[in-house]
Amino acid sequence: MEPQKEISQPTNKIETPGKDQEERCCSNICDKNDEKEPSSPNQGDFSDPVYKELALANGTINRMNREELRAKCAELKLDTRGVKDVLKKRLKSYYKRQKLMHSAAAGGNGDVYYDYICVVDFEATCEENNPPDYLHEIIEFPMVLIDTHTLEIVDSFQEYVKPEVNMQLSDFCVKLTGITQKMVDEADTFHTVLKRAVSWLQKKELGTKYSYMFLTDGSWDMGKFLYTQCRLSRIRYPKFAGKWINIRKSYGNFYKVPRTQTKLICMLENLGMHYEGRPHCGLDDSRNIGRIAIHMLKDGCQLRVNECLHLGEPRSVPISAPIEGAPAPQNPRSRD
Ligand code: AMP
Ligand code: MG
């Protein structure tokens, strides 16, 4: 089991040369959401002999080399892609599910916490070397909806957003994101786009008929971009975005890899996949993050909320916190 690190909160005012700089910030948030192996002692009652069997199976898996792991996966008709740690985790999860899931969900994917996972990956205004006080404004609002029961991406939403403070995109930003000045000039402002995003979520009956949770690649989408944008647009931070799944953290804990291996491209490649589309296009980023999430669910990871916004800053949600989906989305409310 990974040692629990002390909570040290990142600040929203941290220098932001690029989103992947977030690694520094992310690793400061403690990792209490370790998806534990069944042999872990503090996960409830382990007196059932099945846990002994699982501990033995895990030991055997730990001693296998990559070729043996791949051969075993092939024999069990599991995906054979991915690096050694990924293959190990896949096999362990497979045995765990086989042994523990006797319910109707057995063999399926019934042990998920939310009916839907909604991936969000904002793009924002930026400079080549964002100064410490750089004010990022959201310029693309994409969402990708994953049905956790069918393990498919079932729908997506994408709108560009007109920045209001710094309306001129830097050449660097255009090159990085592929978003042109014309695209944002023709777009609506954040307040209007957020309303349409809310109505899209409402039409899907999320938070009412179905449980759901947002998922992001790191802490910045909600903890920095959305939080800053809401302040700029004089909107109260939406309650439905108050908690989310940080996939970097879930991935690192589940496959037991260090934070340096939880960048988007790295996670994809370690799972044996390649980035599809254009990096830093928010919708393509969201789709690729969604592909990772689906892969993790197939590998037996019960993706669950692990971060929240507290006093304007991202903070870890302890594993002991009750599992509940995000509240039903509501139209933006003015701060005044
Ligand atoms: P991403 O989701 O990685 O595409 O990044 C989200 C946002 O972070 C981008 O729209 C930029 O505002 C900012 N960003 C990402 N990478 C960089 C970079 N290398 N330099 C400056 N800003 C960046
Ligand atoms: Mg992106």
C-alpha cells in the first residue's frame, strides 16, 4: 500500500507555464484514494478464505514477467496491451472480480459508483510562459459522456467561448490549442455557454434519474480554470462541479505508478493506446481521457470522486467520504 502523504494545498496563484506543470501542484494533494488490492488489511472483514486465495494469486502475479503476464491475459481473453504494471493490475482485478462478484453484476460491470462519468477538459487563454498572475479565461468548453454500464462514450458537447478580459488570443495559444481568433470572436461568453452546458446535462437526466460525476485530467480544470472563470464572469461556482475524479490520481493509485507517468500521453501509451486527434483540442483531449477512464473501468478500477473545491482551492477527498454522485446541474447564479 502506498504511504499516505501529508496534505499540502496547492494555490491557485501558482505560476502556470503549462498545464502539465500541474504535476508539481497535483502531487501536493494527498493520495488517500488508493484503490486497494483485496489483501489490504484495512478494507473491512478479510476473514473469508477467499482473501487468502486472492493474496496467493496476487503473489504469483507479482512474480510474473511481462511475457507471462501477457500470456495469462491472452488465456483469460483479457486485453494484452499495456506495460507490466498495467497487465499486473488487470490480472489482479480480474481475479478479484471473479472471486468476489457473485451478484448479478458478475462478469459485467455492475460495481461502478456512478451511472455516467462526464469528462471535462477546458482550454484557456495562455502565453508561452504564463506569468505568475496570468488570468486564464476559458475558450473551449467540451464534455464527453461515458456510460459506465456499457463502457462507451455515448455523447459529447463542445462550444467555444469568447474571452471577456483579454479578447485577443496570443499566437502561442492559437498554435497550442488550434482555436482561432475567429472561433472565439463568433462564440458566446462563458455565462451563456455554461447555461447551454447545464441544459445539455439536464436533458441527460444527470443528477436526477442517473448518478454521475465529473472527471478531469488533473486538478486545474475545476480548481483553476472554472474557478477563475466563474469569478471573472461574476457567477457563483456551480455546486455540481464541486467534486470530481482526478484521473491522474486514480491512475497513479490504481496502477501503482509515480506521478511522472500520469500525463495524458503517458497514461495512454502505458495502456497500449495512442492519442487520437489533436492534442490540446479540448474535445479530443476529453475523448482521449475518456478512453483511459473506460480502460480503467474495464481493468476493474472503481473510479470514484477524489478531489473537491474547498475555499477556492482543490483538495483531496478522503476515501472514507460517502460516495454520492454530483448534484443535479442548475443554471448559473450571479455572485451579487
Ligand atoms: P491542456 O488540457 O493540456 O490542453 O491544457 C489546458 C490549458 O492549459 C490550455 O488551453 C492552456 O491554456 C494551458 N496550457 C497547456 N499547456 C500549456 C503550455 N505548454 N504553455 C502554456 N499554457 C499551456
Ligand atoms: Mg486540453
